[in-house]
Amino acid sequence: MRAGTETILARVVQVFGAAQPHHGYLFANRRGTRMKVLVHDGHGIWLAHRRLNQGRFHWRIGRGSVELSRPQFDALILGLPWKRLADGGVIRIL
């Protein structure tokens, strides 16, 4: 989690071949307490870092890519169980 914007961008290009406009790339630590989001918004690149003081991100640890809907992404950023979102973004089960 010490990598900066250029290092993370290089990793995205290495794995995916390019950083696509209007895409976000999520990186989490193994404990699930920290996450970085690299976003290419079509104009440039920005990097955000989120650390939870309590609890963990509900994140699938492992390799590969996961496509998230906007409500799932919003829930993940907040540290909520994004896999359990029902239609309309309502959380029904914790």
C-alpha cells in the first residue's frame, strides 16, 4: 500500500494492457482495512486511499477482475457488504 500514482498506473498497464477511460482500479491490502482506487476519468488519473479504523472492507481477496455496478462500488468504498446489495442499492442482509 506504499505505491503511489505512477507505480499503481504502471501495474494497471502491466496487468490489463492499458488504463481505460472511465474505469476504476481497486487495490486492497490482505487484511481488508485499506484500499486504493486509481481512476482514469477521461482527462487524467487520480488516486484515492481509504483506511477503515474499525472493521474490514468486504473484499474478495485473490487475483482477477470483478465488475461492480455503481451501487456496489459506492457500498465498497463505504466499507459495506457490496456483494449483498439488492436491486436499487438497498442493503437487506448484513
